[in-house]
Amino acid sequence: MEPGETVSDASKSAAQPVAGTLYGVGLGPGDPELMTLKAHRLISNARIIAYPAPDDGESFARSIAADAIRADAREIPIVVPMRVERFPAQAVYDKAAEEIGAALAAGHNVVTLCEGDPFFYGSFMYLFERLSPRFACEIVPGVTSLTACAARLQRPLTARNDVLTVIPGPLSDDEIRPRIEAAGAVAIMKVGRHLDRLARLLDDMGLLAHAGYVERATLASEKVMPLADIRSDAAPYFSMILIYKGDEAWMLPPQSSS
């Protein structure tokens, strides 16, 4: 007991477990070998694992880490319905934060899986927002889709004093055009059903020949090619357009592979 502490006080203190730590673990773009050693260690030792999951089908995050997850681990799927129309996802993260928070309060660590990097368009940030004021949190960065796509396209993202701009594809043409005009290099993410519109915009800007396209980077089903070679009006959610506008010697037209 501490000086001045009664037996009753000591009993109460002993009955209160030390809160656990919330880990936000980046998994990389999809290839399990692109997980960091730290991510693999935390996942393989974790007794409680949380991860985002669709309401229909397999969790992509869990599939990346599957071989590292203990057979006796408790799993907490965070089910967010995949809808074109806006879904009230805040309620989903409120519920997930409540369940994860209860585990943390009971003294258990919780490892939360996140495709790519937790703080680069990662859904983990919504849990971090809700739980970090009350619990210790550690963020484990991961290889982002941005760098993975550049590697698969075999074209550097940017160089010297070039400005790299990252643009979400769902933005309107009026919002995207000035951002591209001001940048030296551009990454357009979340291409999906906006593919045809984005290709037409880049063609109108005279940049179609400078644009490379990557979908499902590092996975067996990946496609890597010039954007001009795409013969589809839509792309998967995990797809990206990369454009380099500078004058470096390595700025060559992208080559196709799939």
C-alpha cells in the first residue's frame, strides 16, 4: 500500500485494471510481404483484432493479415455497408468504439487493422478520434497505395521541387482542374465509377499521354497500364491515376502489364 492508503483503498485500486493500448496497424496495399515487421509482430501476438469489413464478402484488411492472426484471437469486424449512396457510417464507428473501448477499459490491448496506412485516407482515424482521448494509442505506419502504385508503374512520383498533389476522384471537374494545373505531379485516388469522367478531363487538359493507371496494386489481379489504354467506364475502388508533368529524364510513357 502507499503511505496513508487504507486496506479498502488498496483493494479498490487493485481491482481496477490498467487500460489497454489501441494499436492502429497499417497493412500496406495488399501483398502480405509488404507488411512491416512491427505490424506482423503485433498482429501475431494480438488476442483481440478489429478490422473493417463489408456487409457482403471478405474483409480485405483481414485477408492481408490472415496468416498472422492467432487461431484463438477474438475478432471484432467493423461492418460498414458498401453503398453508392451515403451511409450513416458514424453510427458504425460509434458502435465499434464502444465495443473496442470496453475491451481497452478491461485492460486488453486491441490491434486494429487498416489497409495501406492508418492516417492516409484510413478508416482507423475515426476510431482514433473517438478513443484516443481516453486510451493510449500507437500508430504503426504502412506502405501506402500511393507509393505502391508508383512502384508498380515504375515511374517516380515526383522529384526536386515538384509539388505532388493528391486528389480524391469524386471531386468535381471544376475542383480537380485547378489543382492539377498547379501541381508538378498528381495522384488521383478513389477512381472507381469516376474513371471515364476523369479520363475525359485529362484528355481535355492534354495530359492523357502522361497518365498511368494502376488497379489492385501488388495483388495477383493487378493491372498496370497507360490510362489511354483503358477500355472501361469504371474501375475498382482500389485504383489510382498517376500523372507527372515535370521534365525529368525518366518521364516516359507508362507501359502496360497485367
